[in-house]
Amino acid sequence: MYPIDPDGTLVGQPPFSAYCRFDDNTGQVVTEVMHNVSEDLINVENCEDPGCYVKNLTYVSGSDGKVIETSQLEALIQLSSECKQDLYYECLLAPLRNE
């Protein structure tokens, strides 16, 4: 865990802690921002209509769990060469629809 301040030191919002992985071979740094949602599987039954199930994520500082301001996340995105977010979907006899 490392404290980072993407919007600038002593500018804007306070720093937050994120998990950083350094690759010695490529020099790349992967920054992982924590969130407040459990990664345990959630059983959703009888969800037929589009949007009938919603799971909101709130990004939090890894050291103290405080909410990270959107401006800090936007600054991190602007500084990054690549961003991605993973979603794991497991189902039985239910299609994942793009609606």
C-alpha cells in the first residue's frame, strides 16, 4: 500500500492509499484502487427486467477506508496509460444481456 495524490501534492483533495505493484523488468507500475463491496458471490434470484439488480461501488482508501473523491479518481485516470475494471459474472441458464 502506498499513499498517492494524483491531483497534485497539497492541491485539491487529500491523498489516498492504493495497492501498487512494480514490475522490475518493464518499469511499469500497476495501481489498484480498493472498493467497499465484498467480492463474495451474491445470489440474485428472479431478476428478469433490465436494471432489476444494481450493485454500486464506492472507491475507498486502502489504509483507512475513507471514500475517495471523484476528482482524485479522474486525476488518476488522466495520469494513467491504461485503465480497466473487471467484472465476474457467473450464472446458470441466464444470459448476460447488453441492455
